[in-house]
Amino acid sequence: MTNKNMPVQGRNQVIIFLGPPGAGKGTQAERLASEFQLTKISTGDILRDHVARQSPLGQQIAPILKSGQLVPDDILIALIRDRLANMDNIRVIFDGFPRTLAQAGALDLLLEELGAPIVAVPLLEVPDQLLIDRIVERGRQAVQRGETPRPDDNEETARERQIVYHRETQPLIDYYAARGHLKPVDGEGSMDDVYGRIRQTLG
Ligand code: AMP
């Protein structure tokens, strides 16, 4: 499939995946990253890795992740600044960042410094109750595979994460719509169907 608007090899560009917890951002971002040779940066994965390694940061944020609240903006912004500073080409898909207006503003400044434009912000739209079901199911499947489930993949924390999303992250929808970057996508259905829709909106 050729597409004049899709990422071009070697050129700095940034895609931001927006959507509530459980919408499937991680999986879809992964697929897009491998198709277009972009680096996926998942802040949830990075933070969970700190917790697993029991780094000083990990010890500080473990209770926050468990509660479903957000880790403070300054920590996230420093973390992303570090990651981007070490890249030759800024060809990136963000999964789970930014999550607040303060993070979005800081990211804009950083990307301007680095000369890396945001090319699209796909928004995965999924009804709230379906999201809770998916998260609870993800936790159950991890247990079934003999793995330790994410500490926040349970119904109580899922509901809290949803409240936090509506309060802190939803304002980013208007923020990116106003800049012409927002690409709403129906996030219901099979992974392949949703991926097809994402690919279409990026065209
Ligand atoms: P996720 O895997 O994206 O659902 O993130 C899991 C948890 O990590 C969230 O519930 C937050 O506690 C924390 N987290 C991940 N990304 C961010 C972010 N951009 N800002 C603040 N906290 C975050």
C-alpha cells in the first residue's frame, strides 16, 4: 500500500496514540511501529520496568501505579526528554503519553527544539463499560498463563483509571483537535478491523 501522507523513512515524525485505558493503544501502536519502522515509547511499560527492577524511581511510583493515579508530570517529562535526547531520528509513536495538558505542552516545546513534528494523533474510541470488561479480562488471562497480572488490571483500579482519564487526559482531545492532528477511530471490533481503520485515517 502506498500512501503519500504516511511516514517517510529517516524523517523526524511523531504519532501520539490517545484513548482510554483498555482501548488497545499498546497493541495497535506496536503494529504501526513495526510497519513503519517507528520506535514505540510506552510510558506505562517504562514505569512498570522501573517497578520490576525496584529502582529508586520504581519504589517511589509503585503505589501510584497500583492505585490507578498518574505519576507526577515532572517525572514523565524528564523521562521523555531523556529518551528523545538519545535518539538519532525522532521517529516515534507515543503510547500513554502525554496524559495531561501540562505534559502535552512540555512535549510541544521539546519537539520544537528537536525539529520533530507531530503528524497525527489517532484517538481510539471505546465505550466505558467495554473497557472495564477488557481490562478485567486482560488480568484474568495473565493469571491463566501463569503470569503475574498488572497490579492495575482489576475492576476497582480500572474504574479509577477511567475516572482519571476523563478528568486529566480527555482535555487533550480538544487540544489536538484544535491543532488539526486528531484522527478519531472506532476502537470496537477485532484488532485487525481497528488497525485497518487506523491505517485509513492516517491516509
Ligand atoms: P498504561 O500502561 O499506559 O495504562 O499506564 C499504567 C500506569 O502508569 C498509569 O495508570 C499511570 O499510573 C502510569 N503512567 C503511564 N503513563 C503516564 C503518564 N504519561 N503520566 C502519568 N502517569 C503515567
